[in-house]
Amino acid sequence: MKAPLPFPLKLTSCFLMMGMMTAANAKEDETNAEPEMTIAKLFKASSIDVSGYLDAGYIGHNQMPDPNVQVFDTSKNSFSLNQASITMSQTPKEGMGWLVDLIAGSNAGYLCSYGACSGNNLNPYNSTMGSGGNFDPTQAYMQYATGPWTLIGGKFNSMSGVEVPNSVADTNITRSILYGHSPFTHTGVRAVNALTDATTVTMGVNNGWDQVTGMTSSKTAEFAINEAFTKDTSLLFDVYSGAETVPTSLDWAGIIPAGTITNMYTANAGTPFSGIRSGNRTLLDMVFTSNLTQSLTFILNADHSSQQNVVIGATPNQVGTEVYWGLAAYLNYQINDQYRVSFRTEQLKDESGVAVAAPGTLPGPNTVREATLTLGYAPVKDFELRAELRGDRASQGIFASSNGTLYQSMVTYGLQGIYKF
């Protein structure tokens, strides 16, 4: 006959048995429990993709910035909530789909198309730029996909250039000069055809540059071809051509000193008021992309723009065709999972000095160059901190000091935090 267990061992055995029974019951309860339903899971179950981000930071300049050079920067030194964005979409490979992209924040008024936002009032730059408030329905379109074709109708991003409204997709804090002289979005229809796995052709008709409500009776045509030579190298060529409004005088409403000029037009179209005429505007755009290694990417962007029937001098009778062209090169290096560096350099040559002018600028050709270095640090997957140093230099003074003196150069420094969800 075995000796009975000592009391301490009996007690220990009882606790072990109770623990095992509790664990078994808990596992059974967990198995039988209904799965927790969150909003994200609800959207996912409905095949709706939802994403968003917050973009906030600080930008400082040693001179007053020219918004025709740095499109979103109008304050000399300022903290800002640049963008709070959410995107919802359901875009199947076959059948009907849709996408809605909303942006709030200080950038929204600059992105906002004519007719889409509150405000749209006249400003010294004779455009809707900066008058759209703090909310922008950046994209909202329906699509239908069948075979190699995708048809889109509504408001959608432009194909031109490297940079986009979405801060997450851009590698620098400040936008390029070329970005500010290209359309942001279009309202109209677009047809995309994947001819082969490597070749895509896009055609469309829209209201023009950044116009939900058309400002002329005619429309702008778009065409693009994208060729992927290899999995690491591609070339995009696109063209936009159509009538856009231009003011009849550079000395608009006496806001600027006589004999000097302000900008004729920017990415946003001019506000349609009495005295504005129109002329054909054509943009030729090319983007070459090459992944040199798994960590190193090189991008080259070339633009050529022309605007007819525009005042190119200090008097209203000096009417002609304004032409500007530019090159921008990007080198992006992913050091490791946490650190990356991005370098951008570009030049825009303005043959009449109208496109990059600031209030008080004398008429005449002007060339603006810039170089930007950005360091990105991602301590966690969903957050990135960026630091940036940028230098701009123009052949004519366009950067104003506090006393109004125009200087040829400007230094920009900034910090930016982006949280993705």
C-alpha cells in the first residue's frame, strides 16, 4: 500500500488541476466567442479598401517664399497641419468600381480645383490658388474595368510629373518647381488600355487644369503612353492641350506696382471674371524611372509648357506666347528599413519671366534652380520623420526680404512627421 501524499504536495496538485481546467475552459470560451467586429474589418469584409495619413511639420525660409517656386509655402516660418487625408476605394479588376480621396489641412486650398471648394475668390496672383479653404475633394471617380480596358469618369490625379498630392508618396517635404507648374487634378473622362504587359496607353478629355467647373467652352485633351522596358526601368510620356484662361493685364487691379508683374498663371486656372481671355496651353511631360539597385532609384522628369494669347510684358498690348521648360532629377536611396535619403535637383527656364514672377519682379527671362536633400527616419512601420534642407537661386530676384527687397537666392529648412493608417 502506497503512503499518502504529504499535504503540501496534495495542495500543489489541486492547484495544478484547477489551472488546467481553467485554461481548458478559457480556450473553449475563446473558440466559441464571436469574432470582434471593427470598422476596418467591416470595410474589408465589404471589399472596400480604406487608408489615410496625417502630415504635419515646420517650414522656415530666410526670405519670403515665392509660391510660383514652392507651391505650398506662403509663410516665411510656420508650423502647419499640411494634410489629413483618407482614401476609400473599391476597384476590382473586372466590373464597376469607385474611389474617393479627401484631403484637409493647409495644403487643401492650394490643391482645390475651381468650382469644388468654398472661396475661389480673386487674389493678387489672379488664380483660385490658396482660396479653397482647408478641405479638398482631391479625387472622386467611378470606373469600369473589362479586359485590357479601364474607363474612369469624375475627378482624378493628373498623369504629369513625378510628385503627387499625397505626401506619403513623395520623397521630399517641399514640392518641386515643376510640380507647381503642372496640373494637380482633372475633371472629365479617361480611358486606359493595357496593350501588353509592358505597354499602357491612356486617352481622355477634361475641363482643363484643376477645374471641376469648366472655365472655357472648350475642353483639354490628354494622351499618355507608358512603356516598361524591364521590371526596373520605365518611360512615361504624356501631353495635355486645350484652352485655358489668362488675365488681360499683368498690373492686375493696381495691386502691384506699375511696370512690374505678378504671375500669369500657376497650376490652378485663373478665376473667370470680366476682362479675362483664353489661349491654348500645351504641356509636354516625360518621366524616366530606373531602379539602379534594390535600394537606389533614379528618376528624371522633363517638362515643356506654352501658353498662347498671354501678356508677356509690362503693358497690356505686349501679347504673345509664354514658354517655360524644366528638368528635375531625383536620387532616392533606402539605407535600411529605418533610414533613407532623397536628393532632388532641378531647373526651370522661364523665357518671359511670367510663370515664376513675384510681385515687384521686372519683366524679362528668368531661370530658377534648386537642390533639396531630405533624410527620412522611420522608427516604426507607420510613422516617418523627415528633415530637409533646400536652396533656390534665380537669375532675377524673386524672393522678398522683410523690407521688400528682392533677392536671387533663398534657403529653406523643414521638419515633417507623417503617420499612416
